[in-house]
Amino acid sequence: MSDGPDSLVLRFMRQVDAKLDRVIDDLADIKVRVTNVEENLVALNRRVDRTDLRIERIERRLDLTESTA
């Protein structure tokens, strides 16, 4: 190969390709992590909902709820 413009362009393109591969790998990792965060958020929301229901039940049993009449 010559050291002409073609080899400079090829070298530059290989660098760009390597960087793009790293970006793709990082993006795949971010997707996995975001999915985990979403799943944990759903689980947390379920727990909060169950806690709300339990508190409402306790308040009803202790007659601590306001009457809506």
C-alpha cells in the first residue's frame, strides 16, 4: 500500500469504525441498565400501591377515615 490519500482515508475510517463499535457496545449496556431500572420501578410502584391499600384498610378498621356524605 502507498502512503497516499487512500491509506490515510482507510486509517481514518478504521478509527471511526473502532469508535463506533465502542459506542454500540456502550449503548447496548445502557439499554440493559435502563430495562433493569424500569423493572425495579414497576416493582417499587406495586409495593407502594399495596402499602396504600393496607393503610386504607387500617384506617377503616380504626375509624380514622373521613366520611364522604
